[in-house]
Amino acid sequence: MRKLFALALAAITFLPTSVSAQDEFEATVSADLVSRYMWRGCDMAGVSLQPNLNVAWKGLSLNVSNSTPLEKDGGVMDLDVTLGYSLFGFNIGVIDYWTADVDSRNRYFYFGGETECPHQLEGNIGYTCKYGSLQAYTMFYGNDYKIDGSRAFSTYIELSVPFRAGGLDWNIRAGVTPMESAGTTHEETIVTETGKNKKVTRGDWMYGESFTCNMASVRATKNLEFKHFKVPVYVELHTNPYLQRANLVLGVSISSL
């Protein structure tokens, strides 16, 4: 792990911090090392390395990010590509999530057979200002089905509020789903009051089975700046009120200035 972190640091140090043409095109790189990969209240993986590339031009942006677990059988590996446009604080975009192992052959360029497709496409609309950000996301393609087999259009809405206190940068976030999201079922064995074993079928939902708050978090960040890059170090309490779960996450970022 130390070697991977050192390589990421060295790569970002010697990469150009930005590329510009008439001050209109910008490119930035960053890499995160997190003690646990949490996403919208979901526990995705253990210790993970997350490189990120972002390019922007006249309000258009293209972002490519990856999360790779560093532990054997540590959880989900994914590659996400976001194409977006922003103007006067408003933003729209489309996100392509690719998850390894969904397709048995791990084919990135395979988009057929939606129930077996490793890609999920999601639309995004939102608004950001200095007081906070409100974002809404809805799945519209890929393996996104309710337990009854109908398309779920899984939707997630998140409010984020930043502030500064005690020499740290803070961010409070809350996420809700307004309706039943994609889900699957599993069987488990329970012991009845009479002492007999009984098989029951239970549901598992990506966000929740109805309107619910599935994510609430608070993050504190300390920014360390060097000549060519900055290193934000953060601790985040990431909870899922719907599942009644909580994790404390440590993250270290390295990004170009």
C-alpha cells in the first residue's frame, strides 16, 4: 500500500497541474486513498485507491474516476465516466457506472442484455452555490429493476452544506430516495417461536423500499498545500439511517493545484 501511495504522489507531482488553451481548457488529476469506500449510504468496499481525471472547457466537463479495493475480495471495483455541463451554478449531466464482475466476462464495451449489462446510466441535474449544493440523480438504463421486475428509475437526491469552523473545512450531507429503488431478494433461515427453522424471503434495496433517508454524513477536512499539489486529509462519519448503520472513514487525497 505504501508503494502505491508513493507512486501516486510522484505521478501527480511531476504531471502538469493544468493544460490550457486561451485559458479555456483545464485538466486536473487527483488520487484518494480511503479506509472504506462508502457511496450514498452503501458499503461498497474496504481500503480503496481512487484515481480521478477531470477536464473542463467552457462549462463542459468530462470526469473519469475509478475505485479499486486494495484488499483481496475487498469489495466492488468500478469505473465511472461523467459528462456534464454547468452554467450560472446549474448543472446537468450523464454518468456511466461500470462495475466489474456484473458481466461474467468483465467486458467493458458490452452494453447488451440489461439484466446482465455491467453498465448503468444515470441522469443528473442540480444547482451549486457558496451556501451549498442540491443534486438529483435518476437511473435510466442498465440493471435497475424493482423486485417485481418493473424498471425502478432509482432516484437519489442529496443536499450538501459546507462551512468552516475550528480551522477545518466541514461538509454536512443528507441523501434521500423518494420511492422504491432497484432491489433483489434473498432467502434466509430463521428460528420460529416453536424452535423450528423456517426459510423466509427478504428484500434488499439499493436505496430503500419507499421514501427514506438512506445517507447522512459529516466530513471534516484539513488541507495541506505544497509547491505543486495539495493534500486534503479528512475524516467522515458516514451513516445510513434506513439500514441503521454507520462507518467512520479516513481519507487522504492528492490533487494538482
